[in-house]
Amino acid sequence: MKIALIGYGKMGHEIEKIAVQRGHTVVSIIDVNNREDFESEAFGSADVAIEFSTPASALDNYRKCFAAGVPVVAGTTGWLDHMDEVKEACTKGGQTFFYASNYSLGVNIFFVLNKYLAKIMNNYSDYDVKMEEIHHIHKLDAPSGTAITLAEGIIENVDRKDGWHLETEESDSDIAIRSIREGEVPGIHEIIYESEADTISIKHDAKSRKGFALGAVVAAEFTKGKKGFLGMNDMLNF
Ligand SMILES: NC(=O)c1ccc[n+]([C@@H]2O[C@H](COP(=O)([O-])OP(=O)(O)OC[C@H]3O[C@@H](n4cnc5c(N)ncnc54)[C@H](O)[C@@H]3O)[C@@H](O)[C@H]2O)c1
């Protein structure tokens, strides 16, 4: 299939490698200096655009894809305040948009495990829950999009929790998230339940960006020819 890449940074390069390995053609690569290419014939010919750019530029890139009628597989995090507009473009405007806060298969298994553990822990109020996420120093948003998805999975299932906050802020009923930025860490997420008696924790540790990039290309293959708002649950069918 024909793939367009938007954002040619660490993820864009990794995705290009995997897309080519899987027999796809990259027909257009758009970064900050050639945004006029959104109007090009090559971009318009793409079956799917895969977008990994920055929180500040993501929404405008999605609008440009919609204008060109090119389905989007979106990986950028930190823009979710605008999710309603994107969903409306799909439901009312006939656009196609796939979003995952994390494209790695392992993390999506971890999401399911997190919800299952939260369901069990709902009955054990002696345990408080907190989260720690560690990423490389270049990451612009905190907490990570993955940490927010994990927090939502806990809030859905643990009645005594109704929100999340960064560890630096004060709150009792919320889940405290500690966001650490160090070195070139691709991404570590740990959920920690703690009582006076003991600690139970589950952890996902990404070894590289390969897992995210492969998941994004597989999501593009899944998205081709589909309509509407899509996500990992539609694709993985756990
Ligand atoms: N969903 C996931 O699985 C997942 C995995 C890894 C990273 N991410 C997210 O993906 C995003 C990109 O990550 P990265 O590590 O590749 O970052 P990066 O900084 O290496 O690359 C971002 C690229 O976007 C480009 N860019 C900036 N403004 C742009 C614009 N207006 N139009 C087009 N391109 C523009 C930059 O020049 C740069 O090349 C981040 O938000 C990160 O959190 C998501």
C-alpha cells in the first residue's frame, strides 16, 4: 500500500524502515519545512498517512489530512483536548482516523492486565494506587499518553479513584503519576498498589521504538479501506 509519513523524527524514521520491510511504498514525507506537500498529488495518493509529530502541530496535520481525504493513523500524544473535533470529523464528516496512545502490542496487553488487576483491587481498599512513567529527556508532554490511558483503565474499575494528577500536585482521590525524564529511555510504565503489608506492581518496559513503529504500520494496514474512528481494541480484538 501507499503510505505518507507526517513527522520525520525518531518515530518517522523507524516507521519508514518497517513500512518498506513490509513491502509498502512511502509516497510522501512531510516535516516542518515542506508542509505545502499536504496539497501535493503524491500525498493525496496515499492510502493512509501515519502521523508522529509534536503535540502543538498534530491537530493541524489531522485537519490537512481530512482536507485531502487521506485516512490518518495518529501516534502523537499531548493533543487530546481536541479529540472531540477529530471524532466529529469521523462521525459527521466521513473521515477515517485511528488513534492509539501506544501502538506496541506488549503495551496493549499491559492495558488489559491493568484493567483486570484494577477490577480485583477495587475490593481491597487498604491498597492505594500510584503510577511511575519514565521517558527520554526529549519528550514534550507529561504524563505520557500511555500513562493517561493506564490511569483511565484504573478509574473505570476502582471506585475510590476518580481522576489522576502529577505527583507534584496535591490530591487524595486521584491517582498520583510520577513522570521522570532521563537519558534515552524509550518508555517504562509501572502501576503500584501499596498497603501497609505489601506492594503489588506491574510494569512494562519498552526495549526500543521498534514495537511502536511495527504497531503503527500494522494499524495502517488495518485502516486501509475502513471508515470512522478506530483504535487498538478494533484491531486487536482481545
Ligand atoms: N502512540 C505511540 O505508540 C507513540 C510512540 C512513541 C512516540 N509517540 C509520540 O509521537 C510523537 C513523536 O515522537 P518522536 O519520538 O518521533 O519525536 P521527534 O521529536 O523525534 O519527531 C517529531 C518530528 O515532528 C516534526 N514536526 C514538528 N512540527 C511539525 C509540523 N508542523 N508538521 C510536520 N512535522 C512536524 C519535527 O520536525 C520532528 O521531525 C510524540 O508526541 C511522542 O510522544 C507515540
